[in-house]
Amino acid sequence: MLAETPGFALIAVLTLALGIGTNSAIFSVIDAVSLRPLRFPKPNELVAVWSKVQGGTGREIGSRPDYADIRAQSQTIASLFAYTRAATVLGSGSEAHQLFGVAVTSDIFRVLGVPLLLGRAFTPRLFSALRHCLRAICQRVAS
């Protein structure tokens, strides 16, 4: 029957190929984003805490007082860290380069179980004294 109508056969084969390819691409994205476990020790114990601002559009990054309150009052969270996007400028004049990074609290490496490649971890005392000066350089590990 398909040999008698080559146009129909071609459309059927192309439709199947397109459907299989689309399904494969969507599954690959879902697998990479949500099905594979995070590359941290005990990823099932990590949770994200967000703030909701009245009249806001959704999840908001909490303030320092919110973080301090959650840390002091939580009875179910064993350890906590906070982060936010940050930018800084390295150099000056024509040699200046804008760097993008993340500002974090002192417990990030311990909570995530990420070993330091060089140097020492932030201590709460050092962090509070020098929080505007500290920077961490992280090596991105390729999959």
C-alpha cells in the first residue's frame, strides 16, 4: 500500500522522524534539568528558601534580616547559606573588566560539601569582618 502512494509514505516517515526527534530533545532537557541528581553529597537534603513580597511577581531573594531570622529560628534546617548575584570591576580605565559572580555567606562550602582547591574556607568571624573584600574563585567542573 505504501509503495502505491510514495507521497503518503514520505510524509508518514518525516512525521515519525520529527516526532521521535522532538521527543528525544525534550527528554534530554528534562533529564539534564530535573531527573539527574545534583552533584553534591546528599542532594535530597538540599532545599531552597525564597521570600514572597506582597505585590511581588513571585520568588524573591530574602534580605539579610530574613536570613538571620531563618537561621536563628529554624528547628528543621541543619545548616543554611545564602547567595545573590554580584558584579564587580577589576582594574581601572581602559584595563577595567566587569566580573560577574555570586556573593555568598560563610557556610556555602560546608553546606554543599564542596572541597576547596586552594586556601581556606570562610569562617563566620573572618566573614563578618571582611565580607566586602572576600572573593572565591571557583573552578567549573565539566560534566
